[in-house]
Amino acid sequence: MNMKTHWVRIAMVAALLMATAGASFGALAEVAEHTLRVSGMDVHYKVVLPDGYDAAKRYPAVLVFGGGPQTMETINRTLERNFQAEAQRRGYIVIAPAAPNGQLFFERGERIFPAFLDAMLREYPIEGGKFHVAGPSNGGIAAMHIAAKYPRYFISVTAFPGFLWEPNEKKLLALLNHCVYLYVGENDEYRWHDEMKSEVEFLRSRRTVATYTVEKGQPHGIATLAGEHSARFFEGFEAAKKGCSR
């Protein structure tokens, strides 16, 4: 077992422990689950629409990946903890796909892109035709991976935590001109710290806006970015609109 596979498995276990089987959004009109056939696979995804949604207007959008096995259960948990309330309040669309056929988005699940993104751009009035992308743990790895693979679709990348899957200079260079925000718990395993810090240093050396933030006293599941504290993510999204190059 290589080192990255080891940490991916740890991330999956951590996310499963964090997730709650009863997470549900009930019958709220602003949150809906859909299924789309993409690249020969059925993709289940949730969409959060802002308060007072008007299809004639344009909205900023966030593509969110869940942690662990990236199932709908972990999607529900991530939306509830980190994105739904603030997105609805601030006027953001959030789109969160579950891994098709259990295939993680930095492995075979990546096959649904960019077709899935194109379908979302046709379906929803997304500002500028680009997304912010974010996720915790395996979701953070997926966010970095998909943004580096299809950079023209994205404005910013947020991982809490997360790093590039099988990083190399070419992938890092693809993230230039994107704002990159990486968060890690102070008490998380060292592997997350080392890789994330290294990637931010590389991007900053190329004059890209990139931050590496250690959340004091926090474990792998970062509580200081949940609930009302999730506003910090959206502050980053707003800053990215002003440009991500120094």
C-alpha cells in the first residue's frame, strides 16, 4: 500500500465517523436531489438554491465534494455543516455530486467531467460560467484534482484539508490564477500538513493567491469551519472575484 492510498483510507474512515445517517433536508424547495446520466454512469447530486432564487438572474456557484467515500450521506453532512445556510443567505448555488458507482472523483469517478460541469452550466444561471470548488478530506483532494485537470471551469479551490492527488509541477501550474485556500487541523496527521504547505509555497512563489491555514486545536474534521464559521469559505469566494494573481 502506498502512502497516499493509506491516507485516503484514513480519510474515508474519518468521514464515515463524522457523517450522521439521519442527515436530511426534508421537503425544502431550495434543496433538491437529482440524477443525471453522464459518461455512461448515473450521477446523483444535490443542488442548493439561494433564498429568493430567480432563474432569470445569474448567481455565483460552488461545486462541493463530500469526504470519505463521497456518498450522498457524506454530501448531506458537508452541505449541512459547511455550505447550505450560508449559500442560501448570500445568494450562491451549490452543486454537490456523489461518487458514481462508488468511484472517487480523483480516481475513475473523474470520468463524468467535464460533461457534468457543462450540464450544470446549461441547467443553472451560473455567473461567469465558472465555479468555486471545495471539499473536506477526500473531497478536498477531489477539488484540487478536478480543478487542476479542468482549470477553465474554476475560479477558486478550497480544501479543508486536501492536496493534489499524485502532485507534479504540471498540475500545480494549472492552478495558477486560481485562488487556492487550504485548511488543516493542528492535530491532523503530519502527511496533510507537509503536502499542503509545500503546494501553497509553490503557488505563492508563482505569485498566485494561495493560503495555508492551520486551525488551532482541531483534528481532521475541522469544527472551526462549520456552522456560522463557514462564512470564512464565502469570504474567500468573494475575494477570488477580485482576482487571484498578485
